[in-house]
Amino acid sequence: MGHTEAELARVLNTGPFHQALRAALSVRGLPLQRVQHHLAHRGIKVGVTSLCYWQQGARRPRRPESLRAVRALEEVLELPAHSLIRLLGTDGTGGRRPAPAPAPAVRAYRGLAELTGEAERLLGGSAPQPGGLETLALQERVRIGADRRLLGRDAQHVVRARRDGVDRFLAVHRGEAGCDPDRVEISALENCRPGRIRRDRAAGTVVAELLFDGALRVGETYVFGYGVEDGTGGPSGACVRGFGGRGGQYLLQVRFAPGALPLRCHRFASAADGTPRGVRTELAVSRRHRTVHLLEQGVRPGAVGIEWQWE
């Protein structure tokens, strides 16, 4: 019987290990022979029989080489880092780790379908057709002020056209509670220029078209960047980015003002319908540089981001 993303997210959180591995293999649709090939490509030798025993619960990975394979499986199966290792109760090297604290409830974020409808409404039903661009790489830098408000964010995109004629990107900014969209500025920073900009005070949303130098041909790549200046909403507790399809690498870095470091930060992800995907994983905060970051090697439809708790 097949598994769903929601079932995978649940069993990654609750275990046991063999059920989580079996669900991940089912959702990703990878046969064991293909998984073995991916592991071998990473210099890790594991037999198909061993993989079969692991997913059946007949054996558990214990040796250092086996634990290396489990960490690699998290990458091959596009799972959050440590999501399988933690179910074995190890730190990935054979050492025991304390039992994880119960994960707090994942915050609910509006789905991508709702955002698309919102953009169409604000642009009078003439929003660009979705799915025209594939994200190859995205680097995003977010600034949080001393008053814990979102000051701004800069983004640089590398995209590839999925069809002929794509000539723009739709940037959607949602502020925190109390955001004043009339004071939010979206600016074109690199290889694009601003088009139509619409603001919704009730929703705290700004939608902006970023126009390219010309229409792209299918398969053609393009680099562009834009910035958002906000600082009008209440205290910020997370930064989230939505993706409408599978893509490449996503790097998100959040920088906090001096004297405004959070207690802890976590990575989270959800499917396009808002269902939590995987488990929340704690991220290390650089106290010296006041930054935290996440790196996604292959984004999937849905949302991914960093959530933090203030003192």
C-alpha cells in the first residue's frame, strides 16, 4: 500500500525507524536497487538485502558504516537532516543521544494555492500563469531589527524557462501582523525592473511584477534579484518561502540585530496543502555573527523556512 506525505511526516516524528524508512521509500517511489546505486555513488556500500531488512524491521543499522548509510539515505530520500538517525537513538556516529523533546505544534501557513488566488485578485485576474519558471538556485538574506521586526529581505534567483515567452516573475510579500503595505517597498536590484505593484491593507500583502529584459525561450536561464523593505509589522517569529514546483538549491540566511538574538531556531517544511513535511530540526545560531541559515539541496512543492522563539 502506498503512503502519503502526511503519513511520512507523522511517522518521521513518531517512528519507529523501519516504518519511517519504508514510508519514505514508498512516497519517493525508489526501488531498493536504485537506492543502493545512489549510496554507492556516495562511496557507501550497502547490500539490497540489508536495506530490505532495515525497512522490514528485521535488523537495525548499528555499525558506523551503516549509520553513514542512514545519513546518506536522508539526502537520497529528500528528508530533513537527522530525521532517520534520531529514530535510531544515535548521533550518527554510534554514540547515544538523549531522547528528543516532544516537538511543538507546527505553525500553520497559508497554502500556495491561496497565495496564487490572492495574486490573481490583486492583479485583476491577469497574474502571470504559474509554472513558467523553474528555480535552479535561490539565495535569500533576511534582516531582523532590534525591535524584533522584519526589516527587509533580499533575494537573488537563478531560473530556467519551462516554456517560451516567460518575461516576468511575481514577488509576493506578506508582512507580520500589523504590517502597513503602503509603507512596504519592493525594488528591482539586478537584471529586472518593476512592473505592476498592488497592495492589500487588510491582508498585509504586497504583490509586485518584476519584468525581465525580454521574453525567455524554453530552457533559457536567467538571473535576477529584488529587495523588500518593511519594518512596519509586529515582532517576527519565522521566515518562510513557498515553492510551486520542484527546483534546485535554496539558501536562506537570517541576520539578527545586536541584542536581539532568539533563544533557539528550527527548520520546518510543509507540503503545498500546508501539511507538515518531516520533523522540525534545530539549527545552530552563530552568536558572533548573529546569523542562522538553512540550505536545501532540492526544493519541493510547498514551503520551507526558519522559525525562532524569543526569550
